[in-house]
Amino acid sequence: MNGTSIEGAQDPAGPHPGRVVLLTTSHRVAPGLLSWPAWQALRTADRVLCADGAHPQLPYLREAGIAVDEAAPTAEELVDACADGHTVVVVATGEGEPALTDGLARLAGSGRVRMPELELLPASYDLPGARLLDLVQVMDRIRAECPWSSRQTHKGLAKYGIEEAYELVEAIEDGDRDELREELGDVLLQVVFHARIAEEDIEEPFSIDDVAGGIVAKLIHRHPHVFGDAQAATPEEVKEHWLRTKAQEKQRASVTEGIPLHQPGLALAAKLASRARTAGLDVPLPATEGIGYELLALAARAEAEGTDPEAALRAAARAYRDAIRAYEAGEPTT
């Protein structure tokens, strides 16, 4: 139906068969925030019907002076209600009234019923990111009702955050789009889960809105070339803006502050080398023998050459895994 009219076999000489407007709304948009065409249709309708007496839009419609009848008419009853040129607006429930629309389609297809004009009118639309609201609501219910989820803590979930991050990296490196989408969802779940747990903290609670608000403020502040008057024409200039504003925010005494020491060793070594190089610190590597120091030197060299040592080692390890499997299968190895 999508905003167009559908009419059955009609007698041009007879009275106008009326009009049915199926009004759909998004539960992700605050109730009462409807489009202007929707308000026009509601105010000019002869009747407004809604099958769900608890529909979140009803209090706002009635406050605006719209009389709404709680009724779930059949297709035949709705056609009769439109007789003599009447307009009936049906405020759709969350399911979109499939039984009613199917019934109207059957009547129109029969050719035996003089059909009113049928119009689908979206009264509110989802904005990009609207499904994140669904995730927050689902997580809230799971936290309240699930015996396992309701007992989780930040510390208890920490290992899952690490696992999901690694699985995301694997999906990226494998180039699997389906896996990438799924793993991004798993990482997002960790963020929402931790934020939901944080709401319950007695001394320092915060919510997912606080988390989102914080990162929005950080992104705006660290992108003055996008949200301000600063200029940046190259990725290097962007990085310079980022590092400068980050240094102003953190007021760190050392370039090593803020580097997580529990990350994998090669990544840690590369991060330290990157911080020192970016800051212009010509600090020689420890002149100590041992496999650890040899790996440190390799990681620093990789970083200086623009190579991620962790990714390089994972690629080499996967090649070694394939060689092991080939050997186990009796295939020739090189």
C-alpha cells in the first residue's frame, strides 16, 4: 500500500466509498512526535481506531483532542465504516495489523466489494542508530530477569571482552563480512552489558548515555578540523591534531602513561616504540641479551616500518597452522 490508493470494482455513480488510513509509528521515537501529514489525517478523520488500548501514542493523541476508539474491526467492518465517503484512521499496533491488511487485500482482489481508498501513512521514522535503543531495552530486561546475566560483574565479564575483541580482529583479517557483522555485535553487547551493570553502582553509577555522551564529546574535541576552525588536509595532520588535544586532556607526565600493560607483548612493545618515536624521544633499546629483548627489537623495527607486529605474527602463525594440517593430511610441504 505504501502511500498509494487501491480501489476495487466501483460504481462511478454511487457514493464515494471513503478512505482508510493505516497509521504506523516507530516505538523507537518518543510518543507524540508525529509527522505533520499524520496529524492532519488524525484531525480530519471521521473516526480513529486502535486495537491496543495500551498503545503508547494514545495518551498523546487524546491530549491533543483526538478521540480514539479502542476497536479491532475486521476488513468488512472497516469497509462498512468508510461508507458514504467517511475517512477512518487505524493506528497500527507494533505488528502492523497484518490480519487487517490481508483481509483488505482479499476484499480488493475479489472485485465484488466497492473498496475505499487505502493508504499507508508512516507517522514517524527510525533515525540511523535507532536499533541501538532496542539493544538497550533487551539488555535491561535480561539483566533484570536472567539468572546468569543478573549476577555478572565487570570483572567477571572482562575475559569475554578480550575474547570478543580477538574474534573481531580474526573476522577482519579473514575478510568474512558475515562474521564481521556478528562479531561487531558481540563487541557492542559487551559495551552495553558493562554500562547496564554500571547503572547499579551505589557510589558512582553511570549509564550507556553517559558512555555515549563521553565519547561524542571526545570525538568532537579531538576533531577540530571537522567541528571547528582548524585545518587538516592529510592523515598525518589529523593524527597531529589528535595527539595534541589528547595530551592537553590527559596532562600526562610520561608518554608511556595510558598504555595498557596487560595487552599482548608484541603489541605492547610496538605501542611503547610508537609513543617514543611520535614524541621525538630517541631512546635506545635495552642492550640485554635474551629472547624477550630480541622480540622487543623486532617489534620496534616493525613499528618503525609501519607494520603491526601482532598482525604479522598472526599471519605467520596461520601459515604455520596450515602447514601442520597439510603435514597431518600427508600432503607435501615446502
